[in-house]
Amino acid sequence: MDKSRISESEWLVMEEIWNRHPITAAKVVENLQEKTDWKNQTIRTMLTRLIKKNFVRMFQKGSTYLYEPLVDRTSVVDEESSSFLNRVFAGSCKPLVLHFVEKGSLTPQELSELKRALDRIETGD
């Protein structure tokens, strides 16, 4: 994967492609215009950028041009998460988790899941 980062706006375009590929540019535009106030050309420009960054490829099937991801969502999430962790928390998970726990951003169910995950790590399961 190209080490370029995906902008917040490009992330929305990628979500459309990951969730519905192969997909036409017109369908990406239609779906995103329902959620945003972006113009057709803005969305098409982001598609072009994602192709240049090697996140997406365009191919022709008959007379239709389709878009599909060149990278899976999990890989991009892993890379973005690592980048965020390094930038904001000096690469350490502990302050990240403490931040969200102390700020009350986790529901009781999420806290239970977190406790179970920590228990599994601690016991090696």
C-alpha cells in the first residue's frame, strides 16, 4: 500500500467502495450526495486521488467503468490506528485506553468487553 494517508473525506469515499464494490462513480456520487453536501466533481476528484494513491483501481466492464479497493479496510484501519497512536499517545496503548475510560466514552457493555479482552490477554487465552 502507498504510504499516503487517507483524508477524512476520502475515507467516506473508501467506505462506499469497500461496502459496495465493484461500484460505478455515479453510484458513489449518488450515495455520498445523500449523506453530504458535496458536488459531483468533488467526489470524482477524490476517486481520482484514491487511484493515484493506489487505494482504488478503476476498470472497464463493457461500457461501464467500475471502482474497487486495492487495499482491504482492515489494513487501512491498522495503519491509521498505528499512525494515530504514535502521533497522539507516543505509541502507547495504555494512555489511549485510559483516556477513553476516564472520559466516560465507553458504555457499560463496552467496559465489560474490554475487561474480558484484558482478562484473555492476561491469562493467554
